[in-house]
Amino acid sequence: MKGPGLFLLLSTLALLGGLWYSQRGRQIGPEGDSGATLTLYVAAGVRRPIDAILVEYEQRYGVRTQIQYAGSGTLLANMEVAKKGDIYIPADQIFVDRARAKGLLREALPLATQHPVIAVARGNPLNISGIQDLLTEGVRFGLAQPGAAAIGTVTREALVRAGSWEAIRSHALVVKPTVTDLANDLSLGSLDAAILWDSTVNQFQGLEGIESIHFAECSSKVLAGVISHSSNPTAALRLARYLSAPDRGGEIFRANGFQPADGDAWSEVPTLNLFCGAMLRGPVDGTLDSFAEREGVQIRRTYNGCGLLIAQMRAGAQPDAYFACDEIFLERVRGKFHPGKVVSSNRLVMITQPGNPLGLQALEDLLQADLRVGLGDPEKSALGTLSQQVLKRANLTLSLAETGNVRVWTPTGDMLTNQLLTGSLDAALVYASNTAKADVHVVELGSSGARARQPWASALDTPHRLLLDRLYQALTDVDQRVQFEAFGFAWEAGS
């Protein structure tokens, strides 16, 4: 049996907001990464901006890097064999997806976009205007090797769809392992044309790019993926955030001819302000700790009844995300948040003393004479609102009020459970999750009951959009489902 002191502690903490959580015993800022050495696998076509960013990053934060440059596919094969490293930066998302499918990557942050063009000498002396012109007698053109280089893979897929791949492949003068090899040949005059990234063309003087209808739908995303085998994922993630930040790495990508991604603005130690229904503390608190530790960030958590959380928001509080007790409490502040994603649900139950000495079997039994009943406060919590809906549907609201049996109204189910355990109450309506760690008798309400659904939503004006996306993924992975179910919740994410 869990002692009442534990529930009193949990109940008290549930009402306390504004607590700061950090990693104990170590620095969590970039200064804590100083002296670290990170290993990167970087697509050859992204070398120039990455080199410039890493020089800047090492000067600022003392983090050294070891870099392997090659084609995206070649790097993936090397990474798979080595089973080590920290960051993988291919030239197209397809290789990130392949690495994830192999279990080689965890997080992936967007860096930039690019697309294929037909590259020619400046002035286009042969008047090449499209793919078919590459088949003209005497035109020397080159391709990148599919599978080894991202541009080669994207080119093949686009031309296969257009029915032109076999003809183009058979007429190519050379097939090179990287996009920069092709660009160098074109710059030296060894080729008349090559299919390159627009960003690569922008990095070579004397070249220009010809847009082709064949590549109109071929926008490629450059991402930085954190390798699953990383020995220093916190330092790797911080560098990835720097690479992705529009006011840091993004500026250098733009200067090198790329279209930078819309990442989160740079912050050495981002601070997330999370409002969370008190009922959710059990299944999420440990995950929030682990996420903050891995990412090297701070998460300020405010747990409380959702009515109280809404009152704080209406008074000016601006959380970055809101994990609500029920959809109705997100609806009340919908102008502040993106549409919610339901993660779990929690059924309403009645609890009484162990062994059920008073023989309570249904909602109607709450009318027994002199029964001491506890309910959630409908103004302060989703629990109270849901309880009132259930009582009203059972036509018990007025009758229960007339008995005078309701002795306490609280904003959280943990407080009700604690008061029942200390003998202050005979019965209470709480969530199933409130009973998971308590030695109480649970009376299921069946068709008379109800279920609250818990949505997650990020704020419209948060500066940490991508960081919150990763946090949501952490809160909804397979292990997290087990955690929620262990606390009595039903899992609904992805359904």
C-alpha cells in the first residue's frame, strides 16, 4: 500500500507551477561541449557551407569535428559499417529515410532545400533548353552515379517517371560519384552539360543552371540527422540546431546558394515553457527529463488543473506548448495554439476505501446518507467538468446537492485520492490514472461514465517549433505508450 504521505507530496507538487528542471551536476550550455570532437558524414555538395559553419562553431564553442565527405549513398554505407559517428548530412531526404529505416538515425533537423538543374557554361553556348537537347550529337554531358550520390538518385527517379532515363543514361559521357566531381569537369570544359543541384551551380563561377520541366517536382531537403550510435548526442544535437538556425547556419547556407530551411532561431540553451494537466505528470515527467538531458535544453513545467492553467494563460502566461486534460480545455484557448493532437484518453471512475466496506456499486450510491464525497472543481479542472457532465446525464446533480454529501471540491484527482486514503472521504470521482499507484477500491462506471481525451498543442507564436515537434515525437513513441498504459490511460496517438 502506498502511504498517504506520497500522495500528499504528489498533490502538492501538482499545484506548484513554474518549476525549473535541469541536468544535475553538469553544464548544459555549449561551454559544456568545449573540447568535444564530433564525427560528421557530409554529402560532397554541401561541403562549402558546412566547412564554413564548422569553423565558426569551433571558434565560438571549442567543439572540434572530423568530417568524411562523399556521395550521400556512399556515406550511408560507410556509416552502416562503422556503427559510429554523430551527424549525417546527405543531400536529399531519401537517404535520411533510408538511414532511419535501418535504425541508424534518431532526430533529423532541416538545413536547406535545393533542386536539380541542367548546368552549362555561362552564356549557354550550345543553347541547351531541356533534357532532350542532351541527346544532340556532340553534346558531352555527365551524370552522378545513382545510389552513390543524391543528385544521381533524384535524377534517375525523375527521368524514369518521364520515360527518359534509359536514353539519357546511355548517352552520358561520364558517370561520377559526387556532384562536385561533375561540377569540376564542367568548369574545366571537359563537359558541355551536367545535371547538378542549383546550389552547386551557384557555388561555381562560370556556370549557370537551366530549369527543366522534368525536375519541377524535385525539391530536395538537406537535413542533419543525429546518428543513433552517437557517443555525445547532446553536443551533436546542439550543433545540429546551430546548423539549422536561420540566424546562424542558415545565413551561411544562403550565402552559398542554398535556400535555408525555416528552422528555430539559435539559442544556446533553449527554454521550453510547458503547461500540462496535473493528471499527466506521472506518464510524462520522466520523458521530459530524458528529453531535456539529451537535447541540452531546459523545460519549465507547470502542472495544474486545466481550469487554473487557462486562467493563467488569460492573465498573460504564454506557454510554448499545452498538454491539456481534455479537448474542451484546449478549445477554450484555441486562438493561442495550433490544432491539438490527441495522445491519450482517461476514463472517469468512482473510488472508495479498500475492500469497499460501504458496498458502493454505482453513481446512485453517492446519495447514501452521510456519505463523504469528493469531486473535482468544474471551474478549475477537466475532472470537475467531466464529473458534472456524468452526474447531470444520470439526473443526479440536484439530488446529490440536496444530500450535502459533497464535502470537498479540488482541482486535481490526486488530491481527492489522497484525501480518501487519509480517511477524509468515503468516495470520490477521479480518473483511472489517479488509481494506478493507489491502494483503493475502483468502481467502474460503465455506460454511466465518460472519458477525457488529452490533446497536445504547440503555441502559434513559439520560437521553438522544431524542438517541440521533436518533444512530441518523444512523448508519443512506442515506449511512451507503455508508460501511459501503466498509469491507466488508453493510448490514442496515431489512431
